[in-house]
Amino acid sequence: MPTFANPVLAGSHPDPSICRVGEDFYLVTSSFAYYPGLPVFHSRDLVDWTPLGHVVDRPSQVSLTGLDVSDGLWAATIRHHEGTFYVVVALARGRQGSTTYLFTASEPAGPWSDPVVLDAEGIDPSLFFDDDGRCWFTACRDAAEPEVTGPGELWMRELDLDKLELTGRTHALWYGAMRGAWVEAPHLYRRDGVYWLIAAEGGTEHHHAVTAARADTVTGPYVTDPRSPLLTHRHRGAAEPIHNVGHVDLVDTPAGETWAVALGIRPTHGTHTLGREVFLVPVEWTARGPVFAPDTGRVRLSERLPAGSAPAPSAPDGPLRDDFAGPALGPEWNSLRGPVDDLVSPSTGGDGLTIRLSPEPLTSTGTPAFVARRQQHLRMCAGTRIRLTSAAPAQEAGLVVFQNHHRHATLALAVDAEGTRQVVLTAVESDIATRLAAVPAPGAEAVLAVDSDESGYTFRVEDSTVGSIERSFFSTERAGGFVGVHIGLYGTGGPDAGEARVRWFEYAPTPEGDQL
């Protein structure tokens, strides 16, 4: 039987939501304080996904300034109805939902509208279009009587599609299957006249689980599915390759199958660095309701292909090299909290990338001179050829392994107080920078690289090792928050900062022993 490899979107792509229009599938994930926000992907087979663009690609749409990296845009839902795409999302501040936005577009690649602010509290908003054409908004919030019902509540109001505002009474739908556990990530579906409310409970870590309730009318009352949890890996041992499974969204295929996209992690020795990734899970509808992974009851690294999908060619992943020859950065690149066009841009004539050194440090909650891409493989090499054009002290540019603004590491071309050029390895933990190593720079230009494997990250200049940092330093378990590692480029300096020129950047998954 032809199979595919999970995850279908590797690296930090949490909280997936999916919809289908004809033969085409569209998917969106959380982006937190990274910019552009809310990446949109397209697929014809649910397995191979191509980036289309971002919902938030203009700073006028949403302000992310001042936010922690793990705040920002959380758990969007994408839906399509009568020629219009809808994305609804919560903006989080201080790990609490602060504002709920609704975006629309005629094409999933955009342009997406400026947002409409909905009168909604909580997080994880979703939309359900019923057969009668009415649209229902659901979300989760703190329960009014947590000692009675449990800490979380799923609630509903109707969305007026003409005015794009919530209308009518609020309906409290459900408080979850597991008392004492927060219920979140509600999505509503109708099957054979029954409304199914699928949710997540147990937190987004080891106890994460998919639970459900059902009702005969859209506003309830909803009755807990006694089979809950319908999908979880919380009972699996340490050898299980996938953990933290949950936060699903369902989609029907043209062939009549149902599949779920779910988040999960791939831990190594109890910690993970790649973040929460997108896994594809078969679903079978029965008289009792949806059955996830009906053959095994768990999410697998190798799964059968959806019906009608052709087997993908078995070519290994190759290196991804960016010479920055185009007029703009590709969709894989992200900045922090806003655009950096005035700080980081392809050079005139396609001669690499120019980084204008900025006084904004990586530890700030502003927008530093920083661009990075998700780390998507445990074993990988990333490298760049970079030239620091300035010789002023306190200026530096180079590679960064970025978990968040409180925890990251840099390998930089720098100039010390005596004007001597060095390559410096620095680790930042809780905003405190520690210089781990420094070696003479081979010149104004050098190849800087980092290799990652099960044990750690090894930093190199040209062919010489500068130092290493244990892998768990960058793990979510130690750092906290909700994001995975990004690897990229940065430049910092004083108010009269100079520039750095990047000739190329390369990212490559590597078998053991290989390096750039």
C-alpha cells in the first residue's frame, strides 16, 4: 500500500486548520509574533503542501510590537463559503486572548482584507457554515463557575455575514470531557444530521487529547461522547516517536474520505526543538461518531496515502540554497513583529542580501534586523557567507539559532574594542548573554555554519569548530512558550551602524557525518 511520511508540514507549524474548495485544500497555522503572519498553504493531495502567502502581510492589519514571541496570532481557522475565504484568529497578549480578528479574501493567496474586530472573548475561534447558510462562531473562554463546570467553556454566537459582526444570544455549549482540564480548539461539523463539536483538552503538552460532544441542534445541548478522548498519545511510552497529539481539524476529500490535520511533536531524549508540526490522520465515520486512526488508534510516521493520491517520488531532501537574487525574500523567511524591508533586503543587482545593522537587539520586543526560517530537521546544516563592511566596535552580524528573544545563540563576525575582527559564539539565556568562544576572523568575510543533531548544535567558521551547545538548551521544555527553533541571519550595532553583505544562505538536512 502506498504511504507518505508524517509530518506533512515539518518545523514550527502549530494549530493547523484546513478547508477544501473543489479539488484544492488550503491550510493555515499559528504564527505568534513572527511576521508575515498566518501562513497559507495549498495542496491537491493533503500530503505535499506549497506556501501561497500570508493572511497578515501588512503592518497596518495587526500590530505585533511589544509582544513576546509566543504571544501574537494564535490558532486561526480557515473556511470557505460562496466564493469567499474567511480566517478568524485571536491575538494573544500575556498568554491571554485580547482581540479576535476576522479576515476575508476572494483568493487564498490574497490579498486579505484589513481585519474586522469581533466582539468575542477568549481564544481558538472557529466558524461553522450550516446547511441553511447561517454561520456560527465558536471559541473558548474562562468558565463563569469553574468550580462547578471546569475551567474552560466553549461558546457560540451567530455571525452576520453581511455586517461581519456577531449577533443574537450567546450559547454556552460544553465544558469538556475531562473535569479539571481546560477545553479549547473547538471545531463544529455536521454529519448525518448530527452536530459534532470536536475539541482539545489536557493542554498542548504531554496530556494533549482530542475530545468530542454531539447534539441534535446546532446550539445544543451538547452531550459528551463517552469515548473521549478520541485521539491522544498521553498513554504512550517514551519510545513513541510522536507526542502531544491534538488540536485537530477535519476535511472531506473528493474521494469521500475524511482526514484530520493535527499538531504533534517529535521528541528526542525527552525534549523537542522543532516545535509543533502538522500530522495527517485518517478518520472513519461510524454510527458512534468519528474514529481517528481506525487501524492503529495512533498517529504514525508512515501512513497510507489518501485515496486518489499518487505516490510521491522518493527523492531525498536536498539542500535549500538562497542566493537572494530575487526582488524580495521568499515565503520561508520570517522577521519578528513587523516588516524589515528597511533593514534586510536583497542587494541591488541581485548581489546577495544587505543587512543594515540596527541598535535593536535580539532580546527586545521590537523589530530587530533579523530574518530566519524554521528548522525542519533534527539533523541539519545551515551556513552563510557573510561580510561585515564596518570595522567599528560593538557591531556584529552573522548566524542565529533562535528559540525566542530570551533564549538564542549567535555566531557572529564582530569587532572588539581594539578594532580586531573576531568570530564570536554567544549564548543568551533569560536575556543574559554569555560569550562561549571567540576566534580570530579569517577576514572581513567568512563562511559561518551550524550543524544540528541529537546531541546538540556545533558552530563553525570555515572548517574550524568554534564551540557547541547542547540541543536541550533550545528545547521548548527548557525555554517555555509555544514555538520551535528558527535559524537565520541578523545584524546589530550602534546608532551609526554599518552593513553586512550576505552572499548566500544554505539549509540542508544531513545524514550523520555530513556538513556544508
